[in-house]
Amino acid sequence: MTALDPAVLIPAEVIGRKVTELADRIARDYTARQPLLLIGVLKGSFIFLADLSRRIPLPHRVDFIALSSYGAKARSSGEVRLVMDLRQPIEGMHVLIVEDIVDTGRTLAYLTHLLGARKPASLKICTLVHKPSRREVEVPLDYVGFDIPDKWVVGYGLDYADQYRTLPYIGYVEPGN
Ligand code: IMP
Ligand code: MG
């Protein structure tokens, strides 16, 4: 770590144990719920999804959707845009949305509305990180890795202005500096 690296909030080993724990719970809950489809919300969830998926010992498929609610900076525009849709229909599938972080909840409110209309057999949400104090929209979260304080977090897929995604731990930065 150099002086320029973000301060550590959640060390890599702690993330690793949590991902295993979430995967175990998901595996138990979905044993009798097939077919299972994990939908990663790009870009932020790509590392979490890769680790989670490999620890779920059940047959499942993976697809991606890209949404945008923030510009280049760490500020919400309050608006959610569909940037890239899924490749396949989800009708009749047990869908688990895999998110990096839930902040205001606007992205997930939009996404559950969009995907719910496509008639999946079930639709649940797994997020690695959750900032409860920032919530504006009520969306039920089925699997949550960590509740964190209101800080701008980076690493393990999360970015600030598209930087820091490849850090192995979750750290925090002070936006605007
Ligand atoms: P929401 O719609 O306000 O819940 O924001 C969700 C999206 O904003 C997440 O999927 C992230 O892409 C981004 N986001 C919110 N908070 C953070 C953060 O602390 N670090 C990095 N990205 C964040
Ligand atoms: Mg995201």
C-alpha cells in the first residue's frame, strides 16, 4: 500500500469469508429452485459476481445488465438509465440480482420493476455492500454482505470516477478532493 491508496474499510480476507457465507446461503435456498440465473449489474459487480458464482455449488447461468445512475463523479443524478440489456429472456427463471452496493436504492427500484415485468419465477437481490443511512427508496434486500456508514467506497469492483476497481480490499475516499 502506498500513501495514495484509499484507507481500508473491509480487508480482502473479510470480504472472502463473507462471499463464501453468502454463497452457502444462496446454495441452500436455491437447491430446489431451478433454473437459477445470476444477473450482475455492471460495471461494479463484476468481481463480486465472479467470486460468488464460483462458490455456489449449483448449476446456474450468468448474465449481465448495465445501468447508469451516476456520471463520472461520486454524485447521484437521481436518474437511472439502461445502458446494456440482458442477452436472454428470464421468464420462468429464478433470478438473483447481484449488486456491488445499494445506496439510495433507486437503481434497484428501477431494475426490479424492469425485470419483474419479464415474468421470472422469482426475483431476489444480493448486494455486497449496503449504506442504510442513504436509503431513499424501499427495496427488500434478500442477501446483504456488509452494512457500512455513509462513505464513498472503492475497490473489489467499486469505483470512484472509474478508478480503484481492482483493489483487493474495500477502502474509502473523500470525493471532491
Ligand atoms: P443507488 O441507485 O443510489 O442505490 O446507487 C447504486 C449505484 O451507485 C451502485 O450500483 C454503484 O454503482 C453506485 N454507488 C453508490 N455508492 C457508491 C460508493 O460508495 N462507491 C462506489 N459506487 C457507489
Ligand atoms: Mg452498481
